[in-house]
Amino acid sequence: MDFKKRIPLNKRFIVAGNWKMNCNLLETIQLIESFSASLNSSGIKPGTVLSNDNTLPEMIVFPPSTNISVAAQLLKDSGVKVGAQNFYHMDKGAYTGEISADMIKSCGAEFVLVGHSERREIFKESDKLLNQKILSAQKQGLQPVFCCGETLRDRENQKTFSLIRRQLRDGLVKTDPSNMVVAYEPIWAIGTGKTATPEQAASVHQFISEELTRMFGEKGTLIPILYGGSVNAGNADQLFACPEINGALIGGASLKGEGFFSIYKSALKMKMKNSEQAS
Ligand code: PGA
């Protein structure tokens, strides 16, 4: 297999944990201690640059906003980055209950999720609002992880590709392709224990990659595309073996330090194999 041809070595690979509305302050500290112990004992610093065109997979955690500061403090110097699950796109003002991109950044967040299906479905966030959020995040130097994906009904009605095209086209208007990550998260696979098969995921990732290239040219080819939807330690190897998949956004399985670290190890194994084959 010609890995060099199949996966550009300079393409980032990311393992990200979306904790959703889980983990109070104490649980946040315990969870971070748990996967940090595994990282420390194996001497791994995620995101380390190995050579000009190769880095270790990145690791990002998205705790609840109340715990971003403490997570960023605990993870300082570990290589693990912290992100926010949500924010409001206005800079400041009379928006009771909301927090801005600047506020989450000042707590230590470097990434932010935008367009997660739970925000789209439960909180009715529109493509236009999501676009405003991405523009606001990028203005503050935060890196958005933009999520897209279809419902089971869309899939059954053969609407997957047209829907994702719309989500990308409307959500990413005027955004900076050099500072973003995209995640494909089929809604029918989120929290259901049903994972897209590697073939199903690969075909949508391929489509997203082509669409991003159409929208952004060369820069679009370098946007990492993560898969999300019931990823766990048991299926990560298989998913990461697809060259179209550049990492994972993990919900449930990121809430156990050991399981989250196992998924990271799958990413590491795949990256190492890839660079050995290329050299
Ligand atoms: P899950 O969630 O891994 O629990 O399916 C993924 C997500 O919602 O990002």
C-alpha cells in the first residue's frame, strides 16, 4: 500500500474529546489526571513535531465552559489542548447568560466546537448563526471545529450529500480555511452505539474533502476531517485505517481516561505506520 501517496504526511491528525454536559469540577480534575497519567508514563506529548512534515497526533478536550480554566492549567505543558463546547458570537454586551469568544480564550481555550448536531437540533442554531460563530472565533484566534452530518431520515432519502454540501457552503462563507477543522458526525451514530462503517464514513469524508477543495482550493485540501459517532477503543483502529479520516471527535468514550488514551494510541499507531511506509 502506498501510504505516501494516500495520506499527505503534513495533514494533521486529531483525537478530540467532547465531554458534553458531563463532569463537575472534581470530575474534571479526576478525568484529566487519569489520561495524563497514561501520557506521562508513556512519555508522549501530543502534537510534538517530529520532522518538517510529521507531527504526533494532537489531543484536544472540550470540558464544560465552567471548567476550561482549570483544565487549561492542569494541561499546561502537556501538549493537550483545551476547547470550548459553545459560545455566543457577539463581542460583548447585554446578552444575559452568554459568553464570548474572547472570554473562553482568556480562560485558556484554543478551539471551539461549532455546529454540533445537539446545538443544531436542541437549540435550533441555524447555518447563518453558525457562520457568525466561526467568524467570531477566528477573529479571536480560536480554531473552530465545524461539525456537519445527516439524520437517519436524510440518509434513507439519499439526502446525505446535498445536506452536507449545504451545511458546508452556508456555514463556512468567508471563513479562513487555514484555521479550522471539520468533523463529520452522522446524527444516527451519535450516542447510539451505531458507528458508520469505515466505507460509509470514508465516502462522506471524500465528498467533504472535495467540497472543501472546491471552496478553498489548495488550503481546503489541508483541513483535517474528523469522524464522530460512537467512536471507542474497539473501533478506532478500523476507522483510522481509512486515509480519508484524519482523527475523531469522541463523546461517551472520552469520559473514561483509559479508553480515551487507548483511542489516542490507535491514532499514534496509525501515524507511525504511515510515516514508516513513507520513508
Ligand atoms: P458519541 O458522541 O461518541 O458519544 O457518539 C460524539 C459527539 O457527539 O461528538
